[in-house]
Amino acid sequence: MFIEKPCFERQGFFISQPLYFSRYSVQLKDLIKKKNFVKEFIRIASGQGFWGDLPIAPVNQAKKGPIDYLVMDYLAEVTMSIMQKQRMRNPDWGYARDFVGVVEQVLPEIEKDGIKVISNAGGVNPQACKDEILKIAKEKGYKNLKVAVVDGDDILPNIDELIADGHALKNMETGQPITTVKDQLLSANIYFGCQPIVEALKLGADVIITGRVTDTGLTLAPMIHEFGWEYDDFDKMSVGTIAGHILECGAQASGGNFTDWEKVEDFTDIGFPIVEAYPSGEFFVTKHEGTGGLVSSQTVKEQLLYEIGDPKDYITPDVVADFTSIHVEDVGKNRVKVYGIKGEPYTDSYKVSASYNDGYKLSATLVYSWPDALKKAQKGAEILEGRAKALGLNLTEFNKEYIGYNGVDERPINDDPENDDIDEIQMRISVTGPKKEDLNRFGMEIAPLILTGPSGVTGFAGGRPKASDVVAYWPALLAKEAVQPRVTIYEIN
């Protein structure tokens, strides 16, 4: 049996909590104010850069050296819609189920070493994720584990109410109101910041499972909790945000996906990055001794440039970080100092990540061999397009690519004699349309082309292609006062 205490409102959060919370929290705050509870430094380890990253990485982070926090990012923009579909098929799904196995393997380190685990693996069903973790912990005899759930980010059930209250949730790129796609919506989630995670840490959680929070908030929260930073100290908020940005993509900051990849001696046992953070606002990026990969100023800089727009205006719910203020310096082997960071006040709105069904797509390939491989592939595509028209199929787009000639640069096809000497061409056809049945009917035309078109088809893989959903992205903004995060802590009884 798992315990959930009654909910009440505090500091802008709805918090379900154990009975001891008030005494514990007040004592903790007093200690922080007296600066008797500030650690010299903390080590925050990245264990996952996306859903499907190396399964062993977070386990190695917990077992191969000292860390205080293990943070794992599982969510991309489209991931929430995938999880929503999974939950529709099975109400016990909708989260990153791999995460449960990770926690199971590091339970000894959580209990013995006091490692805290923070992850957005909860997706659209953090409660189910929590249930599985508590179940496994109980079976293995870890009776003191405290698991916190941070949710309230899922606004899909409240879309009609929000619209009625005047929140248009306009697309940030097109300006259209969300009413234009409301009936096709698959998911709609707020990007919460670090504050509900900080509250969960104050409640004594060992494992924190969130829905949609910012990737950077996973790392910023432990710094605030441990060092007693104030939310309106925007330079410090920017420090934690940038540290989180460095950690959020896993080994991308420790040699993975590195431009100068030949400088990385060992990819097989690549070490994931660790931030060693100090109360002053300085931090160091490093990794465990004896692991592969590479941490250098260049690997860190490449990660800093990943997925940012205006470098002076990196907007999160917690702060607007100034990436132009960052100083990056090599101070030792696999040790990089980051300092001098500045930030500006946060905005008055949350970002909303919504997704909707925008029709269907289908892709298929055939490989044609020499001689005249390119001409054969072109003719094959022409035949398919003609047959689709003859069948009266409703196709919105009909895209043709010839891998081996212009699959990357999309250069126009000419009559260059050298084209006749190409050994093989992979013809890739991609079509979209509003009717799934039309695309599946088109998929029935691919294999017959082997014997009803140009000779020389040498490759056809994957069987008859099937139509799949096109999931489109809908970014919007929502006033912060329109929604509140919820923090609930659970224990094993």
C-alpha cells in the first residue's frame, strides 16, 4: 500500500505530503538561512540524453564514481504524443518504461550513498511510473524509499476551459489559435521549470518523477536546494540553467557527436558528463575516471551551441540566460571550468508543447542496379505516380529521392554521361494524405513494380509499407497564473 496525504496549496503549488513536512521544511529553511547546510560542492551526473539512449549509462554514473544527483532527460517535443498514444492503448503505459529498470539497478546507491534521481521519464503518466518503482522497491526490501511525482503539466483535459477563459494558445510560428486544430490534438503540456522539483527535494524525495519540465530544470533544482540560491538571483538561475543545457543531451558534451570525433579515444565505454557545481556559481564539467569519451572546452562549446536561438535570450520558465556571458576554460584532463554567467528575469508565461494529428504518411524504397540505375529509378517513380493518379488516390505530397545521387543535396538530375556509371540507386518514395486507406492502397503498388517496371531491382526490404500518423508540433504560450504544478510524495507502507 502506498501513502498519499491530503493536498493543500502552498507557494503556488498543490502539494500532497507526509505529516512531518511542516516541521522538516521549516528546519531545513532555517539551516539554509544560517548557511550551516550548504555543501562545498555537488556532483550532478547526466544519465540519459533522450528516450532510447545507452541503457547502461545511468547505471555506470551511479556505480563508477561519486555523484550526488543523477538526472535523466527522456522527452523530446514529439515524445509526449507517442506516450499519449501508448497510454490510449494501455492505461498503465505513457511513460519511459526503461526508467524503471534503471532505478531498480541503482537502488543500492540510492540507499547507501544517498544519490537522488531526477527525471522527466513520467511523460504523460508519471503516476503509473511511480507505482512501478514503488512496487519493485518494496519487492526488493527498500522500505524507506520516497518517490515524488511532479505533474499538472498536462493541460489537454482543460483545453476547452482555457479557451473559454480567453487563452487562445496561438501557434508561435503562424499566429493561428489552437481552436483550428483542437479536435486533432494528441497532447498539450506545459514546460514547468525547476521550482516544483525543488519542492520535491525539500520533501525528502529520493526519486523525483516529472511530466513535462524543462530539460535544464532537472539540473538547476539540485543547485537551488543544496546552495540555498534565491529564485530572483538571476545570475545563479542562469548558472544552473546553462549547466543543465550542457548535461541534457548526455554524452554529446563528453565526446559523442563531436565534430573532431577522431580525438575521442574510446567511444565503446563512453563516459557521460558530470557537473561539479559550487555555491559561488562556478562549475566544472568532467566525467568519471577510467571511462571513455572526451570532455574539453570544444565538446562543451559544441553542446552549448545546440538548440539555441538568440544566445543572449535563452528563455526558460526560471530565467532568461545570456549565453554570450559564458566563459569556458580547460583546467585539466577531462575537466572544463565554466564561469562568469549572467541572466535576466523570467517571463510571465509558460511555453506549451502541443501536438496534433495532421494526416498520414507512407515511405518505401526500391534499389536499382547498373546499367542506367538512375534512369530506371526515375522511371519507377514515374510509374508509381501515374498509377496513383489512375486509382484516384488523394495524395497531398509525392516526394521522390534518389539515394546515391541526390538524396542529400537534392541537386537536379541532368544528362551527364557519368550518371550511366552509377552502380546502384535507392529510389525512395514518400507520400502524404488525409486518408489512411488511400496511402495503404498506394503501398500495395510498390512490390509489383519489381516485375512491372524497369529491370534491375535488387533490393526491396521491410515488406508492404503501411501508413502512419503525421504528428505535427504546435508551440504556444500560456500565462503562468493559468496553471499550477503539483507535487506529491509517496512512501511504502
